[in-house]
Amino acid sequence: MITLQELKGISPAIFQTEKSPKLTDRYSMVPTIEIIDKFTESGWEISSAKQIGHGLYSKHMVKMRNSILPKVGDSLVEAIITNSHDGLTKLQIGAGLFRVACSNGLIIPQQDLIDFNQRHLKITSDDVSEITENFVKSVPIIERSVNRMMDKRMNIDEKVDFVNKAVGIRWKNTEDISTLTLQTIIEPMRVEDYESTLWNTFNVVQEKLIRGGFVKEQNDKSRKVKAIKSLNMDTYINKKLWELAESYI
């Protein structure tokens, strides 16, 4: 788990207590550190964090875990807090899964689970307690989807179809993807993913599309696909891939 001291080095914007001077008085700010403190008081721990750029008001994301929440298959449930202090991002608290085998983070479309998405307002301990209760209630819903994905067997045609749709999510038809070697994206990188299930296919493809590293041919040249650095694109791809995976069950 990450300490507050370590967190300062990763994301200084989390500790910002004043809004950007460019914002008007109508903007009501909730410092992210206050939200983290409330979660910590309720038994949550910081598992990871990320920030766009180095600004004091920049968009940032914090992931937290609570030991009272059971594992879902091979994954841990996480609360994902997204915020900024420049007026460009709404405070969001969503649900995600951390897959232990590959340190892979998945984001679940929060409208299906946690209805907490608002402009910056004051958050109380009661709010965090309610959010925690909602997470506890949501675990069976998440578990049901994960178990069905684990039970669903995928033949090679289904895998290719999944990858074709998945790469369309990342590139949105802005690039020629015909030169992608789909087998490279489908190919598992670890023994745990060899079994041909929807869950394994989903995780293999998600990890490669987010982290990159596989080869893409373009203009008779080979180049490695870069990792996704944008928080917005990371979240978008993760949510769309989850929805895609659920469409197969």
C-alpha cells in the first residue's frame, strides 16, 4: 500500500486545498486529500495513484482498497477516485478490479454499480459509509459477471472477433489497423491466461491495448505500440472493453 508521503511524490495535486485562481467563486471545491482521509478513516488503504502532468490543479486518480471486500475470482475490488481542481473534471468515485496475477487494473462502468458522480460538493463520513455499503452490495454483481466470463469458453473465431472490436475501441478508426497481427494481441503472456476463457481473453487484450509493447506494421516499418498515458483514454478504453466482454455472455 502507498503512504501519504509517497503519495505526495506521485500526485501533488491530491494535496491541493485551493482551487485554481482561474475559477470563479461559484466553483465549490472538495480537496481530494479530504476524500482520501474520509476513506482511510473507514478502513480503506491507498493502492495506487496517477496524475496528468505536474500542475497543482491537474487531473488525478487514486485507487483504494478495503479488506472487508472479498476477492472476486482472481481480482481485488477497488474504489477509484478521479478529481481535478481546475474545473475541467467532475469528482467521480467508481468501481474497479485489480487482477493480482498480472497487476492489471480494470475499470467497471460505474453507472451500473456506484451512483456517485457530482460537481464538487462537501463529502461527509456518512457519504463514505454509504459508498462503502454500496461497494459491499455491488460485489455480488461484479462477481456474477466475472464468473460468467470465466465460464465462457472462446474459440479462435470468437477471439479474433473480440480483438477486432477491441482495437476499434482504442484507435476509433483513426488509423489503419489492418496491419495489426491479431494473433500477437491474443497470445497470452503468462501461464495463468492459457485457458481459452472470455475472462482470460478480455484481460490479455486489455493489458496489451493499455500497456502497448506489441508490434504494429505501418508503411513497411515495424514499431512497438506505445502505452496509454492519458487518464481519460485509459478510463474510456477500460469501460468500453468491460462492456464489450459482457456482450459475449
